[in-house]
Amino acid sequence: MREDNFGNKEEIVNDIVNQIWTCTNILYKAGKLDAARLVLFLISTYKDGLLPSPYINEQKNSVWLNEFANRIQNDSFYKKIFNIYASEIAHIHHGALGEVIYQLNQVDSNKLRKNFPEIFEALLKKYIDYEGKRSGEIIQPKEISNLMIELADLRPNAKVYNPFAGLASFGILLKKNQEYHGQEINSFTWAIGQLRLKAHNKGYAYGYQRDDSINHWHEFQKFDLVVASPPFYVPIPNHFHSRFSEQPYGKVQNFLIDKGIQSLKDNGRLITVFPLSFLFGRSRSEKKLKKWLIQNDLVDTVIVLPSGLLSNTNISVCIVIIKKISIHPGYVRMIDASDCFTKDGPRKKTLKGHDLFELINNDSENEFLRYVSTSEVSKNNYNLTPSGYLITNDNKLLLKKGTPLRELVSAIEDLRNRDIQKSLLAFGGPIALAAYSFSKGNIFDKYKTILIKDLKNDPFDFVVNTNELERTKEIKKTKIISSPCLLLALTGNYLKPSYIEDTNDKLFNLSKGIIALRVDTKKVDVQWLIHELHSENTNVQLEAFRSGSTIPYINKEDLLSVKLLVPSISEQKAKVLGAKEAYVQSKKRELELQQELLGVKDDSFREFASMRHTLRQYLNALKANVRGTKKFLERKEDSIIDLNEIYSQNLNQTFGEHILSIEKTIDSMSGLLTPKKDKVNNNGVKEQIRIIELIKEAQKRFTNIELFIFEKLYIDEESFKWNGKIKDPIVEIDKEDFLILFSNVVFNAVDHGFVEPKKYIIRAELSYNSEREQCVLEISNNGRPFPDKFSQKHLITRGEKTSNSKGTGVGGADINDVIKKYDWEFELIGNDKGEFPVKYIFKFPLFTQFD
């Protein structure tokens, strides 16, 4: 019975939400881009009996507006937010407003009132999805808000302060008699938050104020809980100074922690959502803050949440709990919950909040939770990232007996401008120094730069060839390399351990993400060390220390703290020798196998690569068409499918023709998978096809309105005239061969040329050259031109592609295969100076006879 009731409730909520959302669509069409937030206000007033019925005989709605305003003025709650919406309502076209009023009055008021909390939340979510990123509205996932309130463990009459309150996500979760004080500076956000609190029947809505949490922090009383999800990059004015550094706060995290602690009762808690970078921040102010927190035993718990939970940003976040009086003095509870989520789609994750709370509430150490002493945190440079402290049982021996990397190497210090002058004087004498003083750029032409791309990522091939390095134009900060040294990348997913063997004194300019180290060869063999830095034991530790999702980075101090189990020098060399021998043997077996299979593999691989490449193109076209179909159906306001309705104005294509195009694409894909002996057309018989219809079908087949548009096919009708009549041009070709040729031209443009956010166009032009008796098809695009040195020969060479292309280097070769099969002519222009820099020109005979 409960399930049936729940099902009915869910159905009722969905029906009413869809009914109300039609009002939003009416306002969208009338030009009201932020319609949804206005509908939230109107439906709330309708639920509370303040929305008048429509005046049928009153065209301009003026009487209705006056009555609505009068009713609002007599209600203490709506009166304080009405001014925010009044001007918006007044500026709506009277026809659209009348339609909205009528539609709202059709909603069943009894069902609306009984289910209003759920209906309001569903409408709010749709509002955020449709308008949130543009309007700046953000709704925190309820799983995060629920977890934070549960972790607060509030008593019945607790007082809660919520600065930077947003849409009052924490306020709606509090229980009766728990006192809520929220602040939100944005007037529209505050108004929606007020409506949200009222929708959830919270009697303390009066404590949610439109106010600035920075300039008007609530300092008049102490709270059991200060809870917040502040905007990550809001600036704090410089005249605000922190207690722990006596310097300007800089970041909102510093401000919130300092002010929050001051506002707590002795047994109170500060619980916040911060960007993950707060835990490993390396700036002076961040280190000072964390040092102050740890030394005063204020950090209770740190929880790293899964990435991708927030709809408005990809920034990874964490929850930090701060207490004045610690339950576990001298320890910080570290929790890595980065895998505690369910995946609801390719880009949507949901926190498993209940499971996570049970894990935390159980409070026993495991691979995800550990109590870390404040002294250990201090030794780790006040890094609060849990993964650095959560090591599995397999690595406990490594932690206990391992040797930190810093004991095996020594850093090569940076040289500043003054030091460079001294070095030049030592290297080249007064003449070099004079040349440096006269023109810094010229003197450095003989010195070289080492970039991360120059480093090796091979445990057996790790020596940097300094002769291949680029020359340096300018040096602001450099390193003097006067003996062999080890180079490691601090930025990226790999250390790329590399070595410079050249012992001649040289001056190198290292890029920012590289550290140079001298290896203590009395303790370790260089080859063994590089081999160990590639090992799984090292990678596990590196992953624990790395931060940043877009560009991973490891701090120099964290890198030097990585531990290695170091045997004797002789054992090290023996291990390297064994590894080399095993590597050589495996490569030898691999080479023999390749040689054995080469004869069979070469032709099969080429055919497979071409088929895979073509299938990928068809699949991309099919996915684009399916997405287009979905958007077309979502735009329809009725449920009637009309196959004659225009689907694409650009292609002059009906919905029925669009569906037929999808079917043909699927048929073509099936044809590719049919064995050659089963293909009817494999004996070389050509079809006689109208080329104009074939080009138009190819355009419809491979359209992708999200990436580009096809211009209408231009036909030079004059060139096809004979004796005053236009001839219908017909060619002899296998239809699928032409589609393969056309699709490769399109997807070469997509993979190489369409790389920036702009409107891309593909143009097709058809003409006839009577002198050469050839039909000419020119397909051009306005994407990025080919590199200067990339020629037609490169295009048709299988596997050859531009360095930054997303393609496979197969498409041009497939184009050439079709050209050779039918003895056509082909010309590529890759760097035209006009609007369409890339042109594919095909010349071929017509079956049509001009007589």
C-alpha cells in the first residue's frame, strides 16, 4: 500500500510540475528569459490563495494587477519580497501574463498544497537546470547538505548560523525549534530562498536575511553550528585582517574559518564545503592558517568528496569540520570518500551520503578513515589531504623501513640574475659578461631550455640528448648544471625520471614544472633509482600526494618524502641487470612475433583500420542525428508526430526524411560489416546515380548542427546547359564509395579544422567544365587551415596526420582509394587566404551525354 501511495504521489507531483512549467515556456516565448524564478513566486502565491482569478473581459490585466498587489500588501511574508518581483510582472506582455494566470488557475489547489514541498523542489531543480548557470543560481546537492547537518549532531533547540546561505539548503533541513540565521546578498536568490523555506513550512524564515556576510557578519551571539558553502573565489576586502596572520584574509576560506570560530559556542562546530585546493594550498597565508589550526588542535575532520558532484563546476571539493573542543585531542580524522558515489549517467554523480555517514559514525579506522596525529601533519608541511595519510597494509613495510628520496639526492638551487653574471664571467670571461650586459637575448642563444616534453618516460631509455634541446632566448631564472643530474616532472601524471650525463659545464633553463637533483651515487645506482621511480610502490605514494584534476601537480617537499626500500649497491645493479635482460628478451619475442605475422597483418590491418574509421564517422553522424531528434521532440509542445513537419530549415528536410536518413546510415553501417563475397556490388558494377541527389543525401546523412552547418548546395546551372536545356548530371559510381569519400572530407574538417568555439560551415559547389568534359565538385570549410608544410601527399598517406589533429590519419588515404578506383582527379587546397581556407576539389566524368 505504501508503494502505491508513493507511486501516486510521485505521479501527481510530476503532472503538476509539467503543468506549471508550461507557464515558464509561455514567458520564455514572450522574451522573459528568467521566467522560471517568477513562476516560483506566482505558484507560491496561488497555493496560499493570493493569486486572483483571471479577468476574462479585462484585456490589459490592469484590474487584476491592482487586486494582486492589494492582496500581497496584506500578507506580511509576501509583502517583504513582492518588490523584487513587482517590476518583472509589470513588464510582461499583457497577453502572456493573462495566459499564465489562466494556466496557474487550472492547477488543482488541493493536490498542490498537499505536495507543495516536493513540487517546489522539482520546479527549483528545473529552474537551476534551465537558467541557473546563466543567472548564477546554484543549488547544493541535497546529499551533501544532509550529510553536513547529520555530522553537526544538533540538539533540539540549537542555534545555527548560515553565512553565504544561497538558496537556504541547510535551513530547510533543520527541525522544529532549531533556530536558523541565514544571510544571502543576492536579492533574487534570497527571495527564492524565502519561498523555499515557506514551501517547507519552516516557521523561522524570518531569520533568513538579505544581507552581506562579509561586511555584516552576525557577531551578536554565539552558535551551536556555523555551516556554509561559500562561493569559492569571492574577494575579501583588504581592510579585513585575520587573527592568525594579522594580514588581509585574501581568500574567503580564511575569512570564514576565522570569523566562524569566533562565533562558535565552546561546544560548537564549524562545518564548511571548500575547494580541495584548501587542503594542500601552498601559499604563505594558506600555510599560516593551517599551521595555526593544527597547533591549536581545531581541525576535527577532513572529508574528501568525489569529484564532479557540483553541477556548476568541475572543481573537486571537501568538507572540513572545526571544533573548539576536540573529542580526540592531538588527532585529525582523515576520510577519503572520493569513491563513495553512484553514477547516474556519463557526467552525473550522486554522493552515497547515507553510506558515508554510517562509515563516519562507526568511527573505526580502515582504508578510508584514519586518525592522524597533529605532529604527523606538521611533519608533512601541514598538508591536510587524506590520501597522503591513508596507506594500505601492503605499503606499511615501505613506510616503516623505507628511505625518503630526500636522503638519496640533493637539490640544485635556482640561480638568479646576479649568479648568472658570475657564471658567465667564469665560463666566458669579461667578454661574455659584457655581451650579457649589452644584450641579454643574444648571449643566451648558446644556452638551452629543458621542457617537460624533453624528459623521457622509459625506465631503460632515460638519458636526455642535450644536442636536441631548443635554444633559450631569455633567462630570468635558471640552474647551473655542472655535473650529471636527475630531472623529475612535478606537473602531470608522470614523474618522467630523466638524466643528464654530459659533465661539461652548461647553463640550462628549466621549465617551471621540473626539479633538478644530484644523486648520491654512494647510496644508490642511478639506473636502479630511475627504475624504482617508475615502480608501483612509488606510483601509489605519488597518487596520494598529487593534487589538481585538470593538471595534476606534486609539491617538491611531498615528492622528496616518497620512500624507497633501498638494498645494497650490488643488489641494485643486479636488479637492474635482471630487469634489462627480461626487457630485452620480451622485446625480442615481440619482434619475432611481429615479423611472423607481418605478411598477413599488413593488408588486414589496413582494411580493418579503414572500416573502423568509416564506422566511427557513421556512428558520429548517427549520434548527432539522434541528439537532433531528441531536441526536435523536446521542442514540440504536443505529442502528435507529423512526418511532414520541417526538421531542418538549413537542409530543407522534413522529420520523415530525417528518420529515413538515419535508417540509411544504419544500412550503410551494416553494409560495411557484410563480408566482401556477400556484397552484390563487389564485381565492379557501377550504379548510375544523379550526383545532385547524392550530394544532398550525403549532407543530410552526415549533418551535425552542434558542430557545423551545411550551406545549401550551389549548382552552376549555366555550366550544365546544352542547347538551352539543363542536363541532369549522372555519374557512375558505387553509392557507398561516394558516401565514404564525402564523410571523410567532412570528418577531416571536424577532426582538424573545427577546434575553436565558432560557427563552422561546410560548403559544396557543383559545376561542369565543358572544355575538359569533367564535372567539378568543390567541398570547402571555414575551419583552421592545414599547417604550411602539410601537403596533399601527407593527406593521402595512411597514418599521416597533423600533430594536433584528433583524427587517425586514415581518412585521407580512404579518399585516395576511392579516387584511384574510379580514376578521378583530386586536388587539395589547404591554405587559401579567403573565408574558406580548406578546399577539396574532385573532377570526374559524367555518364550524362551532352549531344
